[in-house]
Amino acid sequence: MPKKLSAGILLYRKRDGALEVFLVHPGGPFWAKKDDGAWSIPKGEYGEGEDPLAVAKREFYEETGSQVSGDYLSLTPLRQPSGKMITAWAVEGEVDPASLRSNTFSMEWPPKSGKLEEFPEVDRGMWCDLATAHRKLLVGQRPFLDQLQQLLN
């Protein structure tokens, strides 16, 4: 079975001398009431042979409705508890969480109802300091924050 690959962008900014990162909350009923430990960097899966950076940029756009550009800092890929490998880049930029527009997915909801419902892939985004990000991010993505801090120091 081929390993699952994912690519994402860790967007950051400096605000009043403090480092902040942009995180997204997954949409859909499974994640609706989850907060701490449920947020993610904008990312998505890709197949062998695809350019991971191009995928990361595309996924950022699909999940936020915003494009990012700048000097992309390569982060060390992280194997997630699920076995998925995430490749990510940090880039300085700005995005307004209030203007977030995400693509959608369909799933049967409620379960076994036979009804197909549409949900946003991402239901909200936020800027937060690193301490908050450590609490909000999925455990397997938290080392990206440490890598970013080391790169910027």
C-alpha cells in the first residue's frame, strides 16, 4: 500500500515583535466540537511524482481562498501518528481569517441516513502566538512550530 503524502504551508507573520502563525480548523461534523489539538496548517494529499510545493500552494488556496508567495523556507517533513508524511514550507505573509473561503466535501450525514451533505474542508482560520498554536495544533504537526522558530532565530 503506498504511503500517504501531504504538503502544506505554515504561514507566519511578526506582529508587535511576536511571531504568529496561521492555523485552520477542519470542517464537518466530526470536528465541529473539537478545538485544542484539532487545528492544522493548510495542507492536502498528493501522489508520487507531484511537486509538493506546488501542491502546498494549491491546497492553501483551496482551503483559504488566498494565495501566498514569498521566500519559502523548507521544513523537515514529519511522519504523523497515522503514518502520513507531511512536507511543509514556512512563508511570511498575511491573510484575513474573516475572508476565508474553503472548498467543500460531501459525506453521508447523519450516518446511515442516505442523505448527502456538503461541508467546508476548513470552517475557520486564526492567527495565534506560538504558545497557543502548540495547544491548538494536531500533535503530529507541533514540531513544525519549533522548526520555524529555529529557522527565524
